[in-house]
Amino acid sequence: MNTGIDVGGSSSGTANTVSNYGITGIFSGFVSVSGSIMGINLNNCLNSNVAYNSVTCPGLNAAGTVYGIYFQASGTVPTT
């Protein structure tokens, strides 16, 4: 697992803009995101921050599920 991932920082000056996603076909075959499209995806990350970002999707033309910001975790947290 990754720790301390920061997407967007601590103010609007370090923010990101994610736009025009969700208008294509499904292109990922990874197990935890199969059939989905994400603007920002954090998978199995601990103590992470996603803030001050602008995520816009103008219209959906996707066959799967569309997420703006998606935090997902599965399995067991490591002990060390």
C-alpha cells in the first residue's frame, strides 16, 4: 500500500483540474477498476489527501460506471 498520496495539496494554488473524462469507452482492465472510469482514483492508499481539485464531466458516453473521485481499498492492512 502507498501512504501519504496528495492530489491537490493544501490550497487552491496547488489544485488540479480534471475535465472531459467519461466520454470514451472503458479502457482499463485492472481488477479493481474494471468497467469503471475515474477522474481521480486512489486504490489501496493510506493517509491520503484529495482536496481543492476541480473535477467536471461534461456528459456521459461511457458504458461503465463513472466516478469523480474514487477511494477504494481491499484486502488486509499491512502490519509493518
